[in-house]
Amino acid sequence: MSENITRKERDSSLTTPYSVRNRGLQLVCFDGQVPSKETVLDQGVRTQTLKALERVRTVAAEAGVSRQELMRTTVYLTDMSQLEAVTQAYDEFFEGQRPSRTFVGVEQLPNDATVQIEATGVCK
């Protein structure tokens, strides 16, 4: 069953309304994924992002979650000036229907990667 909840109706302290949809689905959270050491050595942030997203897709598939069922990602980035390259990779990978995302600037990541991506999906 699908239920839309508009938070403004429940919380008068909010300045703008927003909706939350409760669909009775199970959330599945995935650890942050980074590209391999080989990718990090030879490739820029766009390719690193694509490789990290491929790893997210692999672990999601193992849990029965498709790419279309990934609802949210957190992107950890060592160089925030590379947002455009990450966005290009997202557009390519998700074919225009990308999940919501948050960027977080960090100093260092595993494998000396430029990008790490964690995700939350839904399982029906």
C-alpha cells in the first residue's frame, strides 16, 4: 500500500512542505564502494565514479536490488572541483534516472581513490 505524507501538515515549524512516500518496502543499505587500485592508478574521477557505481550495482544485485531500485547515494569526494565529472558519470550510468545523492568532501579514501559511493535501495 502506498501512502503519501506531507510533512507540512504534521509539523507547522517547517517553512516549505515536502512529501515522504511510505510504500511498505524494505530498505537495503550498501557499504561505500571504491574503484580498484588499478583503476585509481590509471583513470580520472569520471572513470573511477563509473567503476564505483559498477561495484554498487554488483553488491545491490546480490541483494536482489536493481539499479532502478537504488534510491539514494552518498558520494565521498576528495576533490570537490570534480562534481561535474561525477555528474556526467551518474548521467551515463543511470541513463537520466539517477537516485538522489549527497556529496561529502573528504581528505582521503581507501585505495587512494578520488570517489567512494554508498547506496540505499529498496527491496519489494
